[in-house]
Amino acid sequence: MGISLLFGAPAHDTLAVMAAWIAAAVFLGICSILGRTDRVANARRAMLANALCASCGYSLDGSEPQADHCTVCSECGAAWRLATQAEGG
Ligand SMILES: [Zn+2]
């Protein structure tokens, strides 16, 4: 019965079922990407809170912040605005 909805139905119903499946796949894909992005942001925040480069994990302790208040990682060259520096404005 369920399979007849897919293969025995008129063309416009088949298209509607296909559109619903495609919409569901797109929705799940977006949820997956958003969830991964959130986890990456959390990991980056945790590393920067511990003065670690969020790109390579190198310690940023002792590195002087630049004029734009970003600390440049001496290992990989990535620039980060550490939480304690952002407070000083
Ligand atoms: Zn680095």
C-alpha cells in the first residue's frame, strides 16, 4: 500500500512525494551542518578560553596582542581575539 503511493500514483502525486523526500533531506542536511558548526564553535571557545590556538592547539600564553587586540599564533600564524583581551577594548 505504501509502495503504491510511490509507484502507482498519478504523476503529480509522485512528484509531491519526491518533493517531500527532497525537502526532508535538505532539512536534515541543514540540521547536521548547524549542529556541527555549533560543536566547532564550542570547541574553539574552549580552546581560546585556555589560551590555546584554536587552529593548531599551540599555547598563546606569553604572546603579545597586536594593535587590533588579536594574538597571532607563532606556530601557524592564525590570529585570535582572546576573551581577556576583548574586555580591555
Ligand atoms: Zn596556531
